[in-house]
Amino acid sequence: MKNMHHLVSVKTMTDYHLESFIRCPYKFYYQYIVSANFHQVRWRQAVQFIVNQVVQKYYQLPLHTRNKINILKLIDKYWKGIDLNYFESKIDYYIILAKTTDHLLQFLMTDNGPKPPLFLYEKLNTYIEELETQLSVTFELAEWSTDSFIIKKYLIEADEEMTKLYNYLIVVFSNQAFGKLPEKIEIITLLEGKRYTYFPKNDDVKKGIIYLKHMKSLLQHPDGYIKTNLLRECMSCPFTQRCKESSNEFEEVHKLTNNLLH
């Protein structure tokens, strides 16, 4: 891939950069390092934005108005702005709308506690000496618990690597910024309708530092980025053509090298 053989300076590690990198390093490269300017926004980013708006506005409502009717009103309000062309087909559009709506109703009504949130979509920063890097994390929803606090994150979808990243990120950040670990971290996926629950331990801080050091090292070396093999990720990616061109360049260089060696 052209221009990938250089060292990337990592002064700040943000949660959304790391999430993008976990999903596909090639996509991360084009979106944040090359800064390719694509006007076409794909469905996942658009739907995630809607989810964030709905969750935030829902928790800003007075407690007695947090009900199913108002959740549906919020979904309808923000979903109107989404373009049907972001999706592969009308069927995909309606399936994603139905699943997202159903699971938002399910989890928001279940999680409707009486106390106001500790944090609601607040972006916080802290310097991690062991990483020599700033960590930037958006706390989408944090609630008080008996002895500590609970972190919740609503995602369209997440795999094992994504949940590991987020759990370690929150543990390392909380330990440094608050001097305290969350009692519980919950990741709620709105396509599957699953809740992934993680109970942090003090030993996880050291593990988290090691994990994030590894992530930083990977981020710093674009020539080592590996394309994801997830079909769904590629289908929703606006950089597919560039990715194919880069793969062809790599194959040509590989063939030329083999010819020279033989």
C-alpha cells in the first residue's frame, strides 16, 4: 500500500479510533491516517449516530416520561434523517430498523433506574504514563452503584475483540482518572440483542496496559496493517475500491520480488 511505510505518531488514543482499528486496520488507515474524504456515509455509522442520539435524549427526559411511547418518538425523529441508499437493500433497511427499535425498547425500559446518570455522553481525557499517551474516552452512560459505578455502552454490533478492547480501555482509564474501577461494564448490542457483562478486577489494570501498549504499537506501523476478512465489514465500507487497488499493488510487488529472487 502506498505511503504506508512510515511511523504514525500516537499522541492520543481515542475509543472511536481504536474501535475502527479493531474492525479493520485498512479502513482505519484510509479514514484517519490518509484522511480520505468520502461523502458517502454507510449504514453502520448512520445507525450508531441515531442510537447515540436516542439514548442520550431518553436519559435527559424526566423520569416519569421515560416510557416506550417516547422511545418510539425519539427513534422516529432521528431515523427520518437516514438515507435508504446507505443500505444494501430495502429489506436490510427494515430488518435493521426493526431489530434496533425492538432491542432499544427492551434494554432502555429494563435499565431505567431512578437516579440520574453519573455521565451521559461525556468525553474525558487522561494521560497514561506507561503508554506515554493521552487516552480519550466517551462515557456514553455511567450510573452510580452501591460502592462504585456501572458503565454501559450501546453498540450496533460487537465481537469478542471489540468487547475486550472496550473493557481494557475503561479499566485503564478509570484507574488513572478516578482511582477506582467500575463495578461492572456492560456492552449492549442492538442487532443481536445481547448484553455482554464484565466485572473488572485490580489485576486487569496491568493486563489492560499491556493490551493497549500492543494496540499502540500496531497503530504506529501502517505497513503491518492487515485487512479484515469479515464480509459484512467490507460490504459497509466506502474504501473497498482503494483496498482492492492496494491489494493488487501488494501482489505485483510480491511477484516482482519472487522473480528477482529466482
